[in-house]
Amino acid sequence: PMIRTVRERVDYAGKVLLALDETDLQAKLRDLVDRGAETLVVMLANSVVNPEHELRIREVFLEEYPAHLLGAVPMLLSHQVAGRKGEYTRATSTIIDGFLHQVMYHGLGTLELNLRASGYTRPMLINHNSGGMAQLNSTDALQTVHSGPVSGIAASEQLALQGGLGNVIATDMGGTSFDIGIITEGGVKHYDFHPVIDRWLVSVPMVHLVTLGAGGGSIASYDRMYDTVRIGPESAGSDPGPACYNRGGTRATVTDADLLLGYLDPDNYAAGRIRLATRRASQAFKKNLCTPLGVDEIEAARVVKQIVDHNMANGIATELRSRGYAPEDFTLLAYGGNGPLHACGIAGALGVSRVLAPPFSAVFSALGAGNVNQMHIHETSTYTVLYDANAGTILRDYRRFNDIVADLERRGREDLLRQG
């Protein structure tokens, strides 16, 4: 692995115990660049308390590899990506940000140039996991990972406030996943301050949501060991997609079941731009499910729909009851490309009596993305003794604490100035 250590040490209070060995550092940097590193991630212990060494590493790197040169390698510093203590989460956060950084930088940068060439003069705003948005130059890649589903929750919150809906279960069923958000008394009350992205614990504020592997492309398969049908987490995706797309898919999916049961019009799918092949869906069910279940394709499709609806209902019930809520006190808001198709089945399994499905459900999250407020979250960690048990005294020197608060305020003001 392309991992290198450097000689330095800063203690928990930010005191430098061992100065950074710059000769050793230069050799390590050259080695990584020579090996073809495309992005460099720097993570030093206790750098959120004293970032002196991380900042110096970047200075040394830029002295030898200036940013203006062709093929310049970006460097990400952990204390800037994740400003909290905890080396593991800070490392995983910065590594994930590093993997995403180049792709997003080039993709969004090109998009911005194209917008400018087309006459667009306003700032380009990017949605964040926190439920807000910020300008491109104030956005880390890590802050955007779940911004799509979070935008759907933001739209649900706006609808709940405007419609006086009270408690709302926001459900977004797309092609591969089913996202659940909880809105109580018209607002989002739950945030994940140590969320998990894929299987990695990260340090970035994020609106709380639960994701299940249940979507229109989720594959239905027969489990011989347990004599049951399993839905997902494997998905047909968009290519080749469900068997009824007639693009080479041969395995039964949730969308194929919806088509066979009459929930989808084969001649008017995607406003008539896609013609669904009912025969292909039927063949996929006969090949994969009908024989082991001993039923015809319609009954097999009914089994698939019932199982996926109950799986989603169980996920919602677990989330609600773990927080002390009763499902019957909520309105189910169903959106996403497949949400309204399964809303009534989910509501019936949950015991929810009111269901809402927007007519523009497929782009409901995009509606939320365009209506959230600009938001910036700045945070940092520090070591402070609030109470000295030996001396029996509480904190009296507030200068250091106030300096930290002043720095956070300064960063916030800089954001406001950048935004005009």
C-alpha cells in the first residue's frame, strides 16, 4: 500500500513533542509521487488541536511540486476535511474525500465552465449532506455523498410545513435503494454526527437517513436453503436493467413484478419513450422463481411485491420504534421513481392511514435540492479541563476557548463575504 509515515509528534493538548523531520518528509513525498500517487492525504495525530505539521507538509510539498505545473497532485489535510478528534474517523473521512475529490473537481468544474459559456452568471451551488447548500469553492467532496437523498428529506420537510402534515415518513424508492427519513412536527430533528458511508465511519454532519437495498432493479432470487424468496441487495441497475427493459437482463426484479401485476403500463413507461417487454418479464419469473415456488408468474410476482413491501415496512417500523414513535401517528410520503407504486402496500403493513404521493415524485428530491438554504458548518476539537478535581476549581482562563470561538466566527464571516 502507498502509505508512508513521517517523524513528528504532537500531544493531545497540541504541544509539539517532536519537530517534523523535513528531510525524511521530502524523501517520502518523492517516493509517493514517483510511484504514481494521484491524490495525497495527510493525517497526523492530534492535528485538529495543532495543525502546524500538516500545514508544513503541504508547504514542503508545494515547494517541490507547485500547483500550477501540469499533472500537479492535490493534497488534502485531515484537519481541514474533518475538524474533530478521533484519528480513525478523520483518516477514513479524508481518504474518501481524496477518492472523490478529483472526479468531482473536474466534473463540476467542467459543468461550471459550460454554464458560464451558456450565459449563466449566478453562483454554482452544491447540495450538502447537512441539508443545506454552498458554493462550489466552499464544498468538500465528502459533504455531498448522500446529498441526493437528503434533498428529498428537505423537500418533505418543506411540504410538511406548508401542508401542516405534522409527522411524516419520507420514503424515496428508486432503482437500487429505499431511503427513509423521519420528520416530526414539521421539521428534521435527527442528525448523524458520525455517519457511516458504505462501511466506513466518517466525520461529517449529515441528516439522519436509513438506506435499504430495495429498489425497482432489486433482483428477486430463490434461496433453496431457507425455501424463500430474497429481494436484493443485488441489483440489475440501469444496464442491463430489469428483464422488461429488453436490454439483455434475464433475472426477475421488482420492476418486472410491478409490470406483471399491472402497476405499470408497458406502452406508456417514461412518457412512452420506453416500451416495456411483458414477455421478457414473464420469462424471467418462469426461469428463476416459478419452478422452485410451484406457482405461475403472476403469483410469483405477487409474492415478490409482498416481500419487498414488508421489507420496507419493517425498516420503517424499526426506525420509528427505536426512537419512540408509533407508525400510525405519521403520514407516509412516497416519492422517487418507484415510491408511489409500493406506497399502499407499505402503508398497509405499517398501519399508516394517510399516504401522499406527489405527481412529480420522480424528481421530488430535485425540488428539495433547489429550495434549501445556504448553510456552512464549521467545527473543531480542543482539549480543555473544565473542572480540576485536585484543586477543586473550574475553568477560569477563557482566553483559549474564546480564541477558538473567534476563529470559527472568522471562518463563518469569510463564507458570508465569499457569497456576497
